[in-house]
Amino acid sequence: MFLKGYTKQEKSWMMYDWANSAHSVIVVTILPIFFNSIATERGMSIWGYATSAAMLIVALMAPVLGAFGDFRGWRKKLFFGFMLLGVLACAALAVTPMVDFADPVVVERTAMAILVLYIVSTVGFAGANLYYDSFLNDVTTPERMDSVSTMCYGLGYIGGSTIPLLLFLLLVGAFGVDMMPAMSFAFGLTAAWWFVFSLPLLKNVEQTSWVERTAHPVRDSLAGLAKTAKEIFGYKAMFVYLIAYFFYIDGVNTVIHMSTSYGDTLGLDSTAMLLALLLVQVLGLPFALLYIKLADRFGARARVGIGIGVYCFITVFAFFISETWHFWVLAVLVSTSQGGIQALSRSMFGKMIPDKSRTGEFFGFYDIFGKFSAIMGPTLVAVTNGIAVDVISRTSTASAEEIEAMAAPWGVLSILIIFIIGGGLYFFVLPRYLKRGAGKAA
């Protein structure tokens, strides 16, 4: 019903969001809670630094990877390689909850293993997404991009984001399975789910735009990247848009990656938080459909702008969280804009690309802006949280856990700075260049 009118290639491409959303919800939301439960101290800060490290690796590789993806026949192979890397890391995570937690040495090693596997899975997830985004121009037309890009997020919400999390909660709540075996099952299911539902893309989506491979691919790719960077800088609307995107999408990603770690640090009930996150996924589809309708009527640029405003409010509201029901309100607010702002940002950029045969190169830069921003946000939260802990501990006699809980809201509030900068560029600078005809955005 929801996919009526979409082509086979569009449906197969959209199904990958159904596939990789299992990683987004299980690894990004449940794993931090697991890590915090075994970390000795400053779990929120450590998790922020680990997230930044993962994004730094991808950001440094993104432009070259994107250029390689433009060679004939390479895009799907590289996509498969990174997808498989992420799948294998998730499969390995399934072992970590089953170790002997009575041994402090084992606990310390397990915590380190979790961080390494989290980084590897994130690199695989982000690397595969780079090529997945690049396929957008191969499977649809500019006129259909807003609808296709947004609907794929809707599929992700009702599929990979909802079903694995629901099964995990049923195991723990309805069937009384212990938390550690349930987590092991969830990580293993994530690996299997991600791999199986990636098969439609691998079977039905083909690279239709490319450049021929040269005798010196690495050297020529680097030269091509310099050319693409120069083009982006000269194409003023695209350049300003990417800078604005760098900031506001950083805030979105930071909220996604740090939400459960933040709630757990505040001492909120883990099961209630996961139920709230399940609500985000359930509401994700109707809000994605609403974004499609509103984008058709008012334009993608207006809808992204509203999303930025919603996230500014979310950041301020998060500072005052003290009860579990506050987290539920936060979850509803996030569900209104999370998928829409990401999907329409991608389609806006896709329509700005002047040379469709070099989609991979341009999306490589799009990806590097997104991933470098994802380094900044978690690092800012971690640093601000660490400073707040040091300041509070000098004057407070509270326990370490209580001091962490008092400091955490300041780390989250720091995200507002990023949204203000990104929103300022998006609302006040970008329109000037669009009016001059330096670029287009629907």
C-alpha cells in the first residue's frame, strides 16, 4: 500500500533502510546502556569519544571512498564490503553479554571489546551508507527524490527500527528472559537482519552513472577530489548548504547517539527508555509520510528549516529532564522530525549535484561533512560533561554517580550551540545564494 507507484529499483533501494535501521536502534541505543552498566566511571564521556573516533575514521576516508565508488562496477562491491564489515561486528557483539562478569579483568576487557566493535560496526554502517546514498541518483529522478528518500526512512522505522527492538522488549518483559541473553540475541538478530534485507539492493540496484577506471585510480581519484572540492566551493549555494548541514546534522546525530547514554546517566529506567524509543519508531512512518506531503506543498527547504527549529527546542527541553515521562515527551518530539530532516537533507543535496556521473564524489563530500560534524557533537558533549563533573566535584560531597547526573544536562545543552550556528547559516545565509541563482533546492 505505502509503496504503490514506486519502481522495483526504488523499492529495493528503500529496503536497505529497513535493513540497516536495526543497527541504528539496537547498537546505537541498547549498546550504550550495556556499556554504561559495566564501565567503571565516566561512561557517557567515554561513549562520546568512541563515537567521535568512529566518525573520524569514516570522515577521513569518505572523499576517496566516494571517488572510488564512481568507477564502473565498483559502487556495489564497496557497498557490500562495508555492509559485511558492520554485520560481522554486530555478530561479534552478540558474544560480549555472555562473558563472566564476576571477574574484574574480564569486565575491563569486555568493555574495551565493546568500544572496538562499536567503532568497527559504525565504520561499516557509515561506509555502506555513503554508497547507499550515491545510489539515489541511480534509482530515481530528481522530481521523485524527496518522496523516495523520505519514504525509505519510513520503511526503516516500521522495519529495522521497530521489529528487533520490539522482540528484545518482549523477551525481557513478556517472557522473562534475563537481560544479558536478551542483549546477545538482539545483537545477533541485528547482524542477520542487516544482511538478509540488504539482498534486494544487491540484486536489483545497479550503478547507472560512472566514470571509467584509469591506470592510476588512487592518484587520479585524489586529483578528481581536488576538482570536485573546487567545484563545490565555486557553487556557492551548495557550499553554504554543506556548511549549514555540517552543523545542524551534527546536532541530530548527537541526539541519536547520546540519548540513551544520557538517560541512563540520569538514572532513568532503562526499559521505559527503550519503550519510548520504540514509540519513536512507530511514529516515524506517519511523520515521514507527513513530511512527504508537506515537502510537496511547501518545498523540502522549508521542511528542513522546521526540523532545525524542532531540534533546538528538543535540546533545551532535554536540559530539564528529571523524570521518565519527560523522556517520553522528548521521544515524541524527536519522532516528528528525525527521519524527515535526514531524508530531505539528502534529497536536497542530490538535486544540487551538477554532474550525475560523479555522484559518488559529491556524496563523498556530503558524507565527510556529515561525519566530521558527528565527531564534533559527541566530543563537545563529552568535554562539556567532563568540565561540569570537575567543577561540581570541587564543591559537592555527592557520590560519583550523583555528580555525573548533575553534570550530564550541561553536556546535552551544549548541542544547542551547534544548532544555532547551523540554523543561522541555513535561514539567513543560504537564501541569499539561492536567490542569486547559485544553486537550486526544492
